[in-house]
Amino acid sequence: MRKPISYFTTVAMFVVLMLALSAPVAQRSVKADGKTLQEKCDDCTIRNNDRLEQCVAVHGVDHIPCYDKYNEGVVHCYRNFCEQ
């Protein structure tokens, strides 16, 4: 009598495990902020230009890290908003 009970228990655990693994995963909802991608691209580009102007105003025109940060900002804006 022990063998059929152990088989039943094994099968029941397997079925429960398969049901748990195949259950749909809750998806995170995305909140729309009402802006189009072009508006986001423009905003990002304007913020990046403002950061460059502030850095140049503080450190001077010859401060290369200002331009490195500016280039990183351009890549970020285009990767995330402008080329979607």
C-alpha cells in the first residue's frame, strides 16, 4: 500500500510544481507621462546642453571632461529617446 501512496504523492507534487511554474507572471505596468518620444528627445537634449553650459561656465572652455560628459549625454539621449 505504501508504493501507490508514494507514487500518488510524487505525481501530485510534480503537478503542483508544474502549475506553479506555468502560472502567468505579474507584469509591471508602464505609466505614460503624456510625452511623445520626440518631446522626450528634445527635453533630454536641452538638459544635456544646459549641463555643458554650466560645466563650461564653472571650469572654462578648455576643460575636456565637460565635453566628455556632453558626449555621454548625447549617446544617452539618442539611445533612449531619439532613435526609438
